[in-house]
Amino acid sequence: MQNQVTIAMCNRVGEEGDVTFAGRSVVVDSYGNVISEADGQERLLIADIDLSDRGGPQAASVPGAETARAVYSDVD
């Protein structure tokens, strides 16, 4: 949420030797809302992500945001 990006985090599930992997893969939007989340079982997550949404109103309040926009305005 601090960096205002959408995150898709994949985590291994199951056991290998003495190690148990929890799973719980997750997709979180730029506001910190969970869009999709797996349980401790093997799952395929599918989530719709709005790429035009870059943090909404809070993005304007980030210190240095205007400077960064000016510096990187030519970067697509």
C-alpha cells in the first residue's frame, strides 16, 4: 500500500521433508484490499486488475510524487 502498486504473491504449498509450506498466495490492489486469496491448498488464482488505477486519491499525497512525475514524464 505504501508504494501504491498491485501485488500478486505466489507461495508454495505442501510438504517437502520436514518443511511444510503454507500456501496462501494472494493478490492485493494498490489500496491494500485483497482481490483474491488462496487457502492452504493448491489453487489457481484469477483476478481482474485495473491497470489504470494507480492508487487513487492517496497517490496525490505522496511526498515527491510531483517531482517524480516531472522527472519520469517521458517514461511509458
